[in-house]
Amino acid sequence: MNKFRYTNTILINLIIVSIIPFLIWGPFFPDLIISISALFFLFYILKKNNFYYLNNIPFFIFLFFCIVSTISSLEAKDISFSITSSLFYFRIGIFSCLIWYLIDKDKNILTYFYYTLVLCFLILVIDGYYQYFLGVNLFGQEKIGVRVSSLFGDELIMGSYLSRFFPLLFALFLIKKKYKLEIYFIGLIFISVDVLIYMSGERSAFFFLNLSTLFIIIFIKKYQKFRLATFIMAIICIIFLSLNSSTLTHRMFKVPASNMGLIKSSKEPTIFTPGHDSVIRTAYNMFKDRPLIGHGPKMFRIICEDKKYAVGISPCMNHPHNFYVQLLAETGGIGFLFLLAVFCYVLYAALKQLKSIVSKKKRPFTDYQVCLLAGILISVWPFSPNGNFFNNWLMVVYCLPAGFYLQSIYSKKKR
């Protein structure tokens, strides 16, 4: 009987971990796994009448956000279109709690996640470099202009995938028993990934990589010099690469510098790009019209066509390309406060960690937790363009580190 239960545990863990490689092919299977597993976990909790994993402040805050989003959808111009994003959004919070539960039940899942991430990163590194230098990847997918997409094909999100999962990989690396040769191998992976994210031409992904790396280097204790050394080596490679690729340099540095007025240009300086600046101003006008609960999730793409809100050269896109601006327009000030609260928590944790480092006292957060906080930070960072907050692919990406982090803080308190 025990052997059967152990086999089932391994099978469940492997199914959950399979989300990592499935995300390379799209959001369908990861979202399907999350939806089914969250449903079964909720059924298990109700059956056992044990709400320990849902009885915590972060989950209550998230649940309140889901309720507000659903109410906003019910008040939307197109209810049926909007409610598809909000009605079952609570599954993300339940899945994060499921990750916490699974780690408590079997720590081996941490090892499964670690090796899966290493394997996926290694495959993308090999295929991505092959595509960059030869013009096509190992499967015949051509490079799109100067940008490398590897196995993601026409979806130019390889850099986003690598940058968003990098803090989680580093966190799992820190708590794993390591051999000397393995440390050198991981160091090489880190350098290669840093450079590959730059090769992808994704400015936001490259910024997120730098942001999380600086956060980690400042606040961790062990392997601090290791990450700093790999990062410096990567920067040297990027400088060399930039000197030999004027097109990539133009995209990654000159275009954003020109948009912001840092270098001479005929264009008027904007917050981001002229297009992004236009949709941000349009979203703000939408917020002013319905400041409390907004116009409903996914409604920006419809209401932005209204001349009452539209501003600038390109006021309409699927979303405003900024989580905070999107939530202001679609869920109002209440939805916006949810994301702001998470960001403020990360800042509070960072200040608390910094104070202990300066005063040379015991650090409140372990290196493992710092890396997980870095992963959360880049998901809630307010001052950069990003995707649709209600997008299924992004939804999966930012709920994973949350689950690991919940387990790390609440299991510690329980002990």
C-alpha cells in the first residue's frame, strides 16, 4: 500500500513538473494541468476538511482580488468575453498552494524541478546559439530578423521564459547538494543564458534578468561571488557581441534610448515607445472614468476604440503592456492595489534583508527565499513593459515561484 502511494506521489510530481517543458510549446497543456490539479486539490481539501494550505493571508488577499475581478466582469460592456478571464482565475492561487503542499509531502519534487529546468535551459541554449549563428535552429525554424526564438518559433518569448525562470533555477541550485564539476557546468549555463537572453532581442526580458541578478547578488550570502563572476563574464561577452552586431545594438540600446530622449532624435520623448505611451495614456483615461472596479478584464482591447478614451498615434492594442496600467483600466483601483501590495511586500523584505546585512545580524530571509523573491519581483515590477496580466502563459509563470515561496515561509513557521 505504501509503495502504491509512493508511486502515485512520484507520478503527480512528474505531471506538475512537466509544466516547465510544456510552456515552451504554449499555454494549453500547462493551463490544463493547473486547472485539473487545482480542482482535485480543492476537492481533496474539502473531503479532508483541512484548510491549512488555504488559510493564510496571501491567499485571502488573492481571493479578494479574484472576487473584485469577477464583479468587474459582471459590470463589463461584454460580460461573456470578460468573465472568461476572471471567473476561474482563483485556480492560480490554489495551484500555488498545491505546490506548497507537494513540497511538504515530498521534497524530491524540488530535485525534479531543478533538473527539468536545467534540461530545458540547456536545450534552449544549444538550439538558440545554433539559430543565432546559422540563421535556423535545429528544427529548421529561421531567425526572425536579428531575434532568436529557438523552440518558441514565431512566439518571440524565449527571453521571457529564461529570464522569468532563472531566479527559480538559481534558488533550487542553492539548496541542492552540489559537486565541483556540476558547479562549473551550472556556471557555464548561467553565462550562456545571460547572453542568449540578450540575443533574443527582448528588451524587457534582458532588463528583468539584470534586475533579478542585481537583487540576488546584493541580498544573498553564499554563492554571491559565483553569480557576480558569471554575470561579469556574460556582460563581457555581450559587449563583444554588441561590437560585432550593429543591428542588435540598435534594437537593445539605441531605440529605447532614443524613445526616452537620452540621445538626439526627431521624436518627442515618451515613457516607453510611442505606441506603448499611447496605450498607457488611453488606459489611464479609462481608469478615470471607472476608478473603483474598472471596465472588466480583457476589455481594454474593446473599449480603447472609444474616442472618449483614445489618445496618441496607436491607442488600441490587446492590452496596455503594463500590469499596473492594465489593472487600473480593467479592475480599477481595488485590483491595482492587489499588485501594488505584492510589490510593497517585496520591497519591505528587501529593506529588512538589507538592514540585517548592514548591521551584521542574522538575515531574516535565506538565500533560497531571496531568489524566489527576485522571481516575484520581476513579475510585479511596475516600471517596464510586460504582457497581459490575465494571459494564461504568464499566469503559469508567475504562480510557480509564489508556491515555492509560500512553502518556504509557512513551513518554517510551522516548524
